Amino acid sequence: GRHYLSPPLSERAIETYAEKANSTPMDPYETLTTREREVLHLAAEGYTNTAIGDRLSISARTVETHRANLMRKLGLQTQTDLIRYALHRGIIPLQD
């Protein structure tokens, strides 16, 4: 029930995969889970962890975990960084 590729074909497949992986840097936003994206959007709008938890029916502690994970994945340090990222990305609109 297994597939077998001849060595030359396997080698070519691996080389093609490596070229694609090296030439197309992954957008960090694409690494976020759906829940992390939801937390990002609400946090950027200024909601507290408790308010986000209430809206998503999860605990404030779980929100903190999601926020920490998304901040790490996006390379952000502060709430200001998070808001700047969301504005730049178009996640929240720039208000006049």
C-alpha cells in the first residue's frame, strides 16, 4: 500500500520542493490559527482579554495564550506593535 519513487525522481522532487521553500518566504500572518486571527482583530480594536474571552466564549487566560502565540509568530513586542501591524495589514481601518 505504499508508493515508491525511483531515486532520480525522488531526488528531483526533493530539489523542487527545496527551491519552492527557499524562494517563497511564508507570510507570518498565514501561520496564525483562526482563533489567533480572531484574537488579533479584537485586540487591535482595543478589547481587553476579558472582553475578547466573553465575545469568543473562552477564558481570559486562553485569550492571553493566543495573544502570546500570535505576538511571537508575528515578531511583535507590544500592544502598540500589534495595532500598527493591524493597521498596516488592513485588519482594522485607519480612522479619520
